[in-house]
Amino acid sequence: MAEALKGSCLCGTVRYEVDQLDMPIQQCHCRTCRKAHAAPFAPTAGVARSHFRWLAGGEHLSSFESSPGKQRHFCARCGSHLMAERPGQPHVILRVATLDDDPGLRPAAHIWHSQDVPWLQDDEATAHCAEWAPKD
């Protein structure tokens, strides 16, 4: 078995590990992911419950029911959204951007494109800078 992948919140208080990603990485564009992450989309992947473990900071976890039956879990100190779950499902929905390790996979699909907002869509004309944007 490969070594477990580690992940954490922004402040490092909450830490977890996963044995593997059990579903492909998908970039979710739904309205709730956009709002929860303050971003145009959120990279997610399903992980079997038996492959996910909280390592530290459980007392700092908070949750929010973003839609009926779906709990989003985040660090109450820094606000990082770490995973979501529907109790009846055999997997949790990992927020892949919170991994500290490279899972060795790349996104397989963009989902919920029907909820995209045009003012956040990227195109080839948008500047791509290695660090800060150059000053004029």
C-alpha cells in the first residue's frame, strides 16, 4: 500500500490523512462550492470513509449544512473547508486543494458548469504571472 496522503487547513490546526483518492478529481462549479471556497470552482474527490482519518484539531472542526443532508466541515479558526459528507454515502467529498501531498492525479472533469458565472471565467487573454502581477 502506498503511503497515506496528508492534508491540513490554512492555519495547520486541523490535519487529516487519506489512504487514496477513490474517485477522480473533479472541479465543481456549483453555486455552493463557489460560495464556500470564494473561488470560481473547487477541486473535489471522493474518498471511502475507511480511507479518511482526522489526525489533529477535531475540537476545532465546525460544520454547516449547505444543502439538505450535506454537511461541510471546516476549521473554525481559519475557515478552511476540508471535506463534505452526506451521512448515507460510503464516501466523503475531500477538498483536494487542502492536501499537503501530491496525489499524483490531475482533474478529470469540470462539473456543474451550468452554474458558472461569466465574470469569473478565465480565457487565454487573462495574464498568467508566476508571482505578483507586474506593476505598470
